[in-house]
Amino acid sequence: MLPKYDRPSLADNARSAHRSRTMSATAIVATHKRLGLSLVSVLGILILIGAIGFAVAWLTRRTTVRIGQTSPGSTVPTRDHAPGGMPVVRMKPAPVSAGFDSCPAAGDGGDPQLNRLKNRVDTAEWIPVSLDSILKLSWPPDVVRHRRRSEWHRQDAAAVSRFEGIPVTVEGYFVGARQSGPESTNCHGADSRFRDWHLWLATRPGKDHRRAVVVEITPVIRVSRLRWTLTAVRRLARDSTPVRVSGWLLLDPEHPEEVRRTRGTIWEIHPVMRIEARRDGHWVDIQDSRR
């Protein structure tokens, strides 16, 4: 038994229990306050994240042209462009390539990836762009030193892919046309059926190629457009007839030495999918024209 002076009294027990209850209640209140502040903070952060996400989505929608289901020969209007005037396209159609005669889409050498792009056969909703906007496009210097795309640095490939593969339609004038020599794209075919046609498209009529964009007509496309002839194209150039060319934007790193000499850029429209001529105030597809 404890000595008398060590034995707690009933009053002491009561005071101790009261202090315990008071401390517990205080702890509970403090915990609730901290939890409340935490919940408010989390809620505020979530609201802020949501607002930022909405703003990004809104800005992206204003600066992006969506390419969804496509139809031949139609255009999609756009007012939103990257610096330089080119549209920003988030969803581009996957290339559909085909061989010609006995030559596969990958060709017989060179860069198989580039050859497949040159041998595209699919169409899209063509986006109107200016010729000047194509001439202003830059390219990473290393892509002309490492011309196989499999050797490109990732950042260089990303820079090119930002604009390559955009389905464009461009107005201008033909200032030249010729048949190319044998190329790996067409399995170095000696017959003229296997040759690309190189056309020069400029903002004004004449013969100056230095500020022109090369646009190319390929054998696999030409075989289904019997009214596309070099004679017809040269007549359009001779008569200074305004033309509208639709096709796929492509970076061809194989001709950097020609820039500012016989072309304005290594960006091309390749392949060309449609050619229209301005006649009597209307655009007329030359495939449907008898002139």
C-alpha cells in the first residue's frame, strides 16, 4: 500500500481526467484545422491545374488544323499559322505508298524512307498556303550531311516532321518543266515511264528558278492522269497561266547545292496530286480539261 502522502485524491483524479479530455479535444481541433487547410490547398492546386489545362487546350485548338477523314480535292480553311505562315497540323494522314510496275515503293537504293514518301498515292483535304511560306521554311543543317533519315538525330527528325507531310495547295506560275534522269525512287528505270517530272513553281511568270519551289509528278500518279503531259505543263508556263498545285510537302535533302541557283529551297511538293489552271475566272482541273 502506498504511503498516505503518495496516494492521489479523488480531486486529483478528476483534475487529471479533465486535463486529458481538454488536451484530446485541443488535439482534435488542431488536427481538423490542419486537415481543412490541406484540403483547401489541394483543392486550390487542382483548380489551378484545371485552369492551365483548359488554357493550353484552347490555345492548341486555335493554332492547330486537324486533319481527320479526308476526301480528294477538297480544302480545309484555316487562319492559324506558325511563324512564317505555315499551318500547324497535329494530326497528319499516314502515308500510303505504292510501287510502279515492277519497282517497289521503297525503290532500289538511296533512302527507302524518303522513297516511300515520294511514292505516296493518298489524297487529303488540301490546306491553302502561300509559296513564300514554303520558301521561308528552314531545315536542320545536319540533314543534308546525313541524307538517310535513319541517320538523322532525333531533334532534327522532329524539326522536319513538324511540317513534312502537310497536304498543301499553292497558287503560282510554272516557270519550267523537264523530265528527270534515273533515280533510286523509280528503280533507276531507263524508260521514260519511270522518270519523275520536275516542275518549277514561282510567284510570278518568267524563267527564274532561283526563287521557285520544285514540285514533282511521279510515274505512279501520272499513270492515272492521262491528260498530264509535259506539253500541257509547258503550255501553261508559256502562256503565263495561273496554276494551283496540290500535293504533299516534303523535304528532299539530296539537292542542297541547287538552292539559290536552280531552286529556292529543298522543301518540295512531292508528289503532286492535282493541278488546276485559272481559266475564265475559275479553277479548272487540267485532268478534266481538253485544252
